[in-house]
Amino acid sequence: MAETSLVYLHVNIQLVRGKEHVYTEAMTRFAQLLEGEYGWRLIGGFQSGIGRLGHVVHVWRVPSADAIAATLTAVRQSQPAIREWSAAFAESIESETLEVVHPTSYSPTP
């Protein structure tokens, strides 16, 4: 049975055609920050191989649903690189959808 207290953030991202390298460079550093300073854990980052090109999916384990907004606010206020990341994400992300999800009763807990 899955542990119900675990919270995951499921992110669907559609990248701008030809800007995958811009996104990948910025996200690599951003993910290291989230994992190192804010207790997030990237369970997996996936990119489509068949289907819509430039589609990226992330699954993050986060400390709590409240930690999502709190972390993003803290990063905006305290990280010197936020301007660089914001510019890179604005250039490379066409659309992004975030969902807070919980493991199903039949899913192994990652």
C-alpha cells in the first residue's frame, strides 16, 4: 500500500522548438538547487521519443504541497541566478502544467 503522506509534483512541459538545449542547461542547475537546498527529489525527468516533440515530464517528490509555492517564492527572492533562469525558461518553455499528485494504492512508492 502506498504511503499517503508523500506528495509528488507532476510537471508537463512543452518546449519551444529548437530551444531544448537552453532549457536543459538551465534546468540542470535549477534541479541541483531544488534538490540540494530545498529537499525536493527528482524521481524522473522524461522527454518524448515518440509523440509530440519537445514534451518533457518531471515527477518530483516534495516535502509538502505547501512547500511548492514556498520554495518557488524563496528561490525568486534569494537566488542570484534567478534572472538568468527566468530568461532561459521564458525563452524555452511554450507551456507548463503542474499537478500535485499522490501515489495510488497499487503503485510502488518511488
